[in-house]
Amino acid sequence: MKTIYEPKETKWDIVSLKTANVKFYSLIIILLFIGLSPVASQDLPNEMWHPGMIVLDSEDTLRGKIQYDFESNLLQYSQDKRIRTFTSQNVLYFSFHCQFFKRFRYVYSLPYQLKGRMNVPIFFEILAEGRITLMSREYVVTESNNRFGNPMYSSRAFSSREILTYDYYLLTENGDINRFSEKKKDLYPYFGRLEEKMKDYVKENRLHTDKQADLIKIIDHFNQISK
């Protein structure tokens, strides 16, 4: 799991609070008098509608606005003021122009075993493709912070933020899909006879396997030199 973006944060404007050693009741009085001032928030990618295309398992193609959710493996499709919902089992793949990142994204529905259950199709975004295909699944975590370090104060009362996070997966030539730990030692064995060359490449370019952009560069480079 690697955090790459923190799109929204709610902060509370406590102007009169000068030190961390303020009594609980004084803090409550301050909050009541000055009020709460949330910072304007920004929609996350999965909360937005994106222009795109869906190919169903029936091979029918739909074009219009789409909204996705990796956690529930659901895809919504909007056209002519009508909304239809598809599960990952109804979809072969979909692509869209992400209104958040301002780039095209490609998502396939592939069989995978989740939490001890039998293999079922779930959504994977394709990040790099070749002998090794790098894929991801996107989700959102909500984090609350206690800015004053006092266990008496609920962290929810002061600050909360939603963090866009990814799990990464490696699809090999034999069709296996393996969750990637984001650790270098777990990635290098995938490179076989090119392992030492890839170690040198990562070191020389100061790349990190827990950063999405660097991980894409690493997999793209391997796929290029292994042709």
C-alpha cells in the first residue's frame, strides 16, 4: 500500500489556541465562539464522472460517462440521463479519460482470488504492459489526526483527510497474478537472468519500488530490454 495523493483535508481554525497545554473546557469554549472553518474539498477520481468506453462480456460496446469503484468492483454508466450499473463480472474492460489526473486510464476485469474466496473477475488498472504487466487497484483511506497530541481530544474533532492509495500486482507471462509488496527484494526475482542488470538500473537511477512513477519506469525498462 502506497499513498501517492492526499486530495482533501478538513482543518479547524482555532486561532486562540496558542499552546498544547490547554485545558479541555477552554478548548470547547474556543470552538463554540469561533466556529469551524472547513477547507474547500476536491472530489476524488472515483467520485467523478469520466468520458469513456466499456466493453461488456457480451462484447457490446458502450460509450458515455462512467464512474468506477475498485473496492466494490462496480462500474456505473450514464447516457441520456439514464444510469446503468455493471459488476466486474459483466465487464471485459473499460477505458476513460480521467478528469482528475487528466490522462487516459485502462482497466481490465481479470480472475483473482480475494480473501480465500474462489477466483472471480475483479478490476485491475494496467500501468505497464509486456513480459511483466504492472497493475493496480485504487482505494481511499480516511485518516484522522490529533494535532495536539492529547488522548483526551478526539482526532476526528480537529482534522481528517482522505488519501488516495494503491495496491500493486504483477501479471506474469504464464497468467499468474501476484500481489506486490513494494519491496525491491520481492521484485528482483521476477527479472530472471536480467536481475543484476535491473538492480544496476534501479540503483543508478535512484528509483524506488514504493513510488508508482518509479515502479512503472522499472517495469517498462525490463520489458524493453527483455524483448
